[in-house]
Amino acid sequence: MDDVDRQLLVLLQQDAAQSYAALGQAVGLSAGATHERVRKLRERGVIRRTAVEVDPAAIGRGVLAFVMVDSTKWVGDSGDRFAAIPEIQEAHVIAGSAAVLVKVRTATTEQLQDVLRRIYAIDGVSGTQATVVLETFFERPVTP
Amino acid sequence: MDDVDRQLLVLLQQDAAQSYAALGQAVGLSAGATHERVRKLRERGVIRRTAVEVDPAAIGRGVLAFVMVDSTKWVGDSGDRFAAIPEIQEAHVIAGSAAVLVKVRTATTEQLQDVLRRIYAIDGVSGTQATVVLETFFERPVTP
DNA sequence: AAACTATGCAGAATGACATTCGGTAGATCA
DNA sequence: TGATCTACCGAATGTCATTCTGCATAGTTT
């Protein structure tokens, strides 16, 4: 995991569709060596997968909200219950007054309300506190 | 934007490295037609880009936190100030008591503290409220 | 209803690129 | 010094992306 690897990660996070020849030229390696580097990054699990990035608004997910979920029970095992709600994009167990923090994308605020209802129906959930996003400054990959 | 397009988006969000032949077989189209579909999805901006997904822990970003940022001024124009902090992965203007919600990834909690200090140094920021993530249930692409 | 137009698809042809392999240089250890 | 290992380059090969032609279907105009 040296500088070249980090550079490759940055480039591949920006555009994973470019050729190994171009990638290699950018970091000063041959296409073959670059390919081998990237292969090992995958093997080690540093690169999890390659995926397309979709515009949420274009697929009817223009409303973004974060929801703090309070609970009266231990929720460390109920990840599946949250995963069952497709509008939830992320779910994290958090330290602090709430128990779970989820990121929700819906088409409308009415649908957001419906998601809140479904979250409320999860066993042990005692309350929700939703925060609607007005504008997203940026969402970007992590810099190695 | 029909069912086939949506199916293609799901498949490409899971694995953008597969061939158009395989992709086409999955949705019942030829490789050529599939290629044309995907090309148009890119053209329309539905697909923004294709990128690799990196394991945060593998690149020294094992600590995840969400930070509510309070402010005394209008912060709608200070996106650049947040973008200048590389540990910030997302920044959103929110409705509610706070003004901005940011997602931060650092190697240690000490570094998180340092990020909070830098956020505090942004003009107009009057306070921060950090929530550390103990466990991430899941982070997944949005389902079309 | 007939002709026209546009759109989407299949199948084939071409060229680019991923992937593999042999050989070499440098680094580490004995 | 010799042995071993790793990372690299450059070339060879096969796969696949990309483009093109022709056809069918659906929608539109006359």
C-alpha cells in the first residue's frame, strides 16, 4: 500500500472505466504492472467492487433525509429490519441519545412520512426525529 | 426509462465490470442493444460515472461520525469551506435547528477532534454536535 | 389506409483493450 | 556471493467494447 496504490485508488474512484494503459501512464507504470496492482487491491479487499453512480433525482429519489431513531431495546441485531425498507440507503448504530441513524431517499415528503411509519413499526423503536436535506453541498469518495 | 433500464441500473450498481453480453442476457437483450441502452443512460445523466468502491478501514478511515453544525450566519454559500476539509465525505444543508450536516471519516477519534476544530474555524459556525458511529448495518445503492 | 418517420433491436465486423506470460532488474536474506 | 522473492516491462493472445447494416415495430402524417 504505497503512494502509487493510493494514486490508483483516487483515479479509479473518479473513473473506473479508463484503460489500464491510461491509468499506468498517469502513475508512471506499464499497463501490465498497473493491472497487477489493481488486481491485488481487489484481492486484498481494498477495492470492494466497481459500480455505476446513479443520479437519485433521475430515478425518483429527490428527497433526502436523515432520521435519528430512538429505541427502548437493544437494536444491535435488528439490521435486517432496517434493510427491509428499500428507501433506507444507510443505517448505522450510533453512540449518543438516539440508537440508530438512517439515511433515507424518497420521491416525495409523503413517502418520507410513510418510511417513518415503517421505521416506527420496528420492534423496540420508540421515536424518530427526521431532518430533511435542503441542499447537498457534495457527496464524494474518501481520499486515500 | 422503462423496466429494462431500471433492471440495468440495479445490475450495474452491483457490478459495473461485467460484459454487455452478460448484462444483455440478464435482461433479455443483445449485447449491442444493451450497450446502446447504457450509453443513453449515461448521456441523460442517469448514470453519472462508474467508480470503484473502497473499503474505508483499509485506507485509514475506520472512524465514522456525523456532525451537526450550528451557525449564526447564512451558510448556503460556504460549501467550499467544507469541501476544503478532506475528511468530510458529505455535506448537506438541512432544515431544523442545525444548519449543516456532515459525514466525516477519520483514522482515529483524535483526528475526528481535529476535524471538529477545523469545522469550528469556518466563518459563522457557532457549534458542533458529533455523533460517532459504533457499527454500520449497511450502506447500499439506491434501488430504482 | 398507405406512406413516411423514428425508434429499438439483432447480428456481424473491426479494432481496442484486458489478461497472461517470459524474461530482467533490484532488494532481502543467508 | 548466491539464492529467493518481488515488481516491472514488453509482447502475445483472446475477449470484449463499439460500430455498422439491415429489419421490424409503432407512431405520425397525408
